[in-house]
Amino acid sequence: TTTVTGFRSFNFDPDKGFSLNDKQIKVKGVCIHHDAGVLGAAVPREVWERRLKTLKNIGCNAIRTSHNPQSTDVYELCNQLGLLVLNEVYDEWEYPKRKWIEGWNVGTPGFQGSFDYFEEWGEKDLEDMVKRDRNHVSVFAWSIGNEVDYPNDPYSHPVLDGGKATGFTQPIFGGYREDAPDAMRLGTIAKKLAAVVREFDKSRPVTAGLAGVAMSNETEYPFALDIAGYNYTESLYEHNHKKYPNRVIYGSENRHDLESWKAVRDNETIFGQFLWTGIDYLGESGKWPARGSSSGLLDFGGFIKPRGYFRQSLWSDKPVIYIGTYPVPKDKEQLSLDAWPIWNYEEGQNIRVVCYTNAAKARLELNGITVGELKVYDDNTGILFWDIPYRAGKLEAIGVNANGDEVSRYAVVSSKQPYALTVFSEDKRITKEKGVAQIALQMVDEDGAPVMLSDNEITCHIEGPARLLGLESSNNQDMSDYTDNTHRVFHGRILAYIQATGKEGQAKIKFTSPWLKQAEISMDIK
């Protein structure tokens, strides 16, 4: 057996945060699930590689395996790419948590889960995870649970009757429930699980994602951990650091807003955050029609969403600029993180153009003429904006540094009707042993401009030693058949997963759509 590993050092300090190889850094993390849209849970290595590289390009440097161990491919790729891994197991312990069947936080919950195996298998499964993954240099912490302490789901404690003065700020289902499981059990179980980890790996800290921090502080739970993860409770960072000065605190699950990041960026004691989520996933969907959750920086197909570009402007060290648009809202203060790069509206319609950038200043041009004055970066919102009347053409944002020198540029163009399918990302060669190609297509007009408003139906045809694994448009509300070779594009784009069937040769892949010019590519399989 050959084990590939590496060398690195790290340190956690309650006052100074986290250092890697003797360098202080902020952990810019994301939570990920184990699925990939149309591919389900059987995700080929090539797909994970593309996704993880895209997250790293955004500025991400860490992954949280929420809330279960991942495929070995994920750890090996993180080793190679230099991404840290917070390796997590268990979303519930000895009791079940609410399972929303009709839609997230909708209707009557069920209580199915893995809790009924926990007493017999909990410690053994944790042992197996540590033994399996401890040689991966990317793993820097072991998490023994996520939100197992969510108040009244199921554990309860008298502190829940205390009101805001207790420091508890998250929504809960009523106050203290005497008939609910006693929250003091959390500390008992946490100490057992932490002991398992430390028996088989003393080199990494034990952690967990706490949902009810104020309640858990009344138990031994957080004190059984080496570092404490706080889910959505930035408001307690400063207070808890003062009250528990030896506790290492970080955000184990966080919103995408700027304030949540500034609570890390501007606070030396908080070493990082993990956004919920890095990638859209199948689960926690809203009411039908919905395939899953659309909270990711990347969509189901692994493409960067607008909020991904916003995050890139906060996390990346390279110049970043992006613009998205939407009609001026009634609420004049509304600044969206989810503005798509569309420039097709009614002539004269008042449109808000938002700019995500890390440039010191930026201005807006339409057809080469300035339509948005030069604005200084706003650290209160992280977003620059201009409200302008729509006119067709090329809309462009230009970022400049403090000296006025151009450092970045981004443009969107008004499009005409869809004219053709074009391949803008492709793998031209794959291995015959189940190698996977990821072929991205874009609807364009007769001038080659992307048609973001297109939802045309496309069909994939394959000749040669390859098969279609699936078509992914990343539309969370498209509930059509995902097992056939026909699908509608979303925002004018779609991704095809093509897999080799075991023989060498050349595969020809053709994409067609009624009334549109087709796209065809050839791929070598060896």
C-alpha cells in the first residue's frame, strides 16, 4: 500500500486565531454536500476537481464536509490543491431532529434519521472515519456533530426561558420544555466522542458546529471541544471571547452577507468562517417545485453564481470586478448579491446596476460613454451601484486603483434572439475507463453574444464509445425528467456530463435545438 501525504504545521490561539506553517491566515471556508445535481451522490472525480478548483479561484481555502464524511476523491484533491478540510460526521446523535418533508420549514416534520444506530455504531463509525482520513494532510480538524444542540430539536434547557438577556438570539420552538431530552446529555456524549478522536489522532483538534450556543454554554458540550464552531451566532463572538478567554472560536456555518464576513475579517480572535453553502445541493428544498437548496456560491453545474462573484470580491487577492442588473426596486436601499449579468430590458426602463469589486473605485460606461460616476468602494455594503435608464448596447464597469490606474474590467452586452449553440468549455480527451468529460454550452445570438434569457430545449446525441450521464442546467425549479437526453437551458446555459464506456475510439457529440444552429464536437477516448 502506498500512502501519499505531506508536511504542514498549524496552531490555534484564542487571541490570535489560526496560523498555517507559521503564517496567520483567515479561514475562508464553505460547507459542501456530497451530491452534484443531476449526478446525484455518485460524483466522478473529474467533477469534484472542477468544482474545487472553481471554489479556490473564488478565494476559498477550506472545505467543511457537512455533515458527513466525503468520497476519498475529495480529500485527495484537497491535498493536491492546498485546501483545508474540516472533516465532519453526524447531524444528529441519540435523538432525531426534524425532517421537513413538504419543504424546508413547511408543514409537519418527520423524524426519520440515523439516530437509532447511534448508540451501537456512533463511536465505531467515528473511529473508522479518523483512521480512514488521518493521513490526509488537508484535514485540520475533526467535527463530531452539527447542530445537535438546536434548542428543542430535541434537547431543552431552562435557559431557553431566559429571553434575550441570556444571549440566546436564534429562533426557537417555545421556551424550556421539561418533557424534552435534557441538554446536559450533550456534554456527556461530546466527551465520549472527543475521547475516540483523541485516541486515534492527537495531532488535530476536536470541534463541532453549535446551533444553540447560549444553551450549550450551560452544559459541558463546548468545553469538551478543542475549538468551538458557532453557527449563525456572530453576535456572541465578542461576548463569549471575554467570558471564555481560553476558547478558540470560529464561524462553522455562516450567511453570505458582508457583516458576517466583517465579524471575522475585523476580529483577530475569530479565525474564520464556513459559508452555507459552497455549492447548490439536493436537499432542504422549498415547497414543490424545487429540487434542492440554491444557497451556493456555485450552481448545480458548478458555475459561479452572482453571489460567488460577490464573495470573490471579498476573498480573492487578484483584481475582481463584476456587474449584474435588475429593475430599480421599491426599496431604494435594496442591494442584491444575486444580480445576474443581463442587459435586456425595455427602452428607458430604470435599471439598477450593481458592481461587486475589490478595486478602490469603479465607474460605469454604456457604449463607451460614462453613465455612472466614479465611486469609491463602500465597505458598509461591499456593493457599488448606479440607477440608469436602459439603452441597448455594451454595459461595462471599470475598476481603478487609488492612483486612478485601471485594474479590472467587466462587460455585459444586450443580446438578440437565440441563433446558435456554442461550446465554451470542453474536455477534448478522456480515459476509456469511465473517464468523464464536462461539456458546457451557451446559447448565443447571431453576433455571438450570450443570450441569458434563453430557455430553449436542447437534445444531446452521441456516437461512439461514450454515454450521457446527464444534462444539468442548474435550474432549481425545473422538475422535468433528468434521465433522458433532452433538457431546457437556464440562463442560456447547460452542462453535459459524458462518460467513456471502456473502449478506445472517437466519440462525436452533437447538440441540437429547434430552429437553432447546432453544435458538434469530437472527443478522443484512450
